[in-house]
Amino acid sequence: MAFKIIVCAKQVPDTNVIKINPKTGTLIREGVPSILNHDDANALEEALKIKDQYPDTHITVITMGPPQANDLLFECIAMGADDGILVSDRAVGGSDTWATSNTLEAAVRKVGDFDLLWCGRQAIDGDTAQVGPQLAEKLGVPQVTYVQEFELDKDMKTITVKRQMEDGYELIKLQTPCMLTAIKELNSPRYMYMSGIFADKTMKTWNAKDIEVDLNTVGLEASPTNVFRSFTPAPKGKGIVITGDTEKEIADNLLVNLKEKQVI
């Protein structure tokens, strides 16, 4: 029997080129390329590593977004995933993390039984780290977040993970099915394969009716949280480099500079 893995992934704007409209405070998405969220790429890579070791493993990638998010599914399948599902419907648009997890829960339940559910720690366009844990709670499965090391026992039922903490780590053993969130220290995501790029791909698009989600629990109106304002911090003044031939001279020059600015 195949080991079944579901990976939840998100298409996000490339934060290296993203800009914010100074008047409206909203993101300028026109002309901004979309990419696979970094932590989600780590989650997918770990699923692919399991598939490398156990070829019977089946990996399904689920994403939620507009029609162009199919590009993300194309990339994930070209990397080695087996199939992809896009949940796209105006009814779920504008969802916050709570409403998003409701949508994903319905999609996961429609996919059916799974052994392992992987999510990225957080999305670079939100940084909340809430969707994965909320999804696990609604599915009623154990969860471990911030996974930096992963090991699947030969019985294909027992998992041991190292969970990153601010002052160290935890070693946790748990049983499948369960949900894990990946961080960048877990692995280095692979690139797409040429054979995967040109291979036939199984990608489906589901709407809200397909996943039978309660419309009162998804979308902007059902979201208890909303973004009030997005803004770019005001640029700081130009820095000054204090130079000198010796440490004493540098210190003296710094002192003179601070006195000129009436700092001291």
C-alpha cells in the first residue's frame, strides 16, 4: 500500500521585487513574478526525499489561489510530485488564515486518507505561521511545527523529528497520520527535472462546491482578521563612515562628529 503524502503549498509574490503603493498602502502585484513559497518548497523536498527512499509513495500538492497558481502545481510536479489540486473560487478569495484553513481542510478531506501532511512554516507574504497548525486542529491529527530534521521509521508509521526552538531543540516521536511544518534548515529544495517538465501532468481545479465547504466559513466576509494597512518603512538617513589611521584617531573623529551633531 502506497504511503500517501499531502503537501500544502502557496504561490506568493517574489519579495525581492515587491513594492507597496504609498497612497493606498496595498501591494503592487502588476509585473511582480510569483514563486513557490520558500518554506513550502522545503516541505515538498522532504516529501520527495521520502519518495526517493520509498518509490510507492504518492505525493499530492494542494494549493489555493487564482487560476495562475496552476504554474505552482506544474513546478511541483516537475520536481517529482504525482499530482496537484488547485482550489480556486471567488467565494474563498480574501480569506484570512482561519478561513484559508477551513478551505484547505475541506480539500484535504475530499482527497481522502493520508499518512503525512506537510506544510511550510509560514508564507513570506504573511509570516503568520498559523495555517498549518489550524489545519491540523481541524483535521484532528497530531502536529509538530518548525521541523528541522525528519526520520521515518521502517514501519512507515513512526516518525521522529527535531523541532527547532529559540534556545535549542526538541526531539519528538509521533505516529502517522500527522501534520508537520518545515523550515529552511530541513533541507535544500531540488530543481525541476527536464523529464518532469515535459511529462504528462495530473492537475485538477476544484471550486467551493467541489470541496463542499461551508461558504459561511470562507472568504473575506467570514474572515475575523483583516489587513488594516501595509507600508514600507521610511528610509533612514545616509550613513557616515568614520575613518582614521589608528583606532585612537577613529575614536577622536567619531567624538568630533557626535559633538558637531550635538549628540553629546
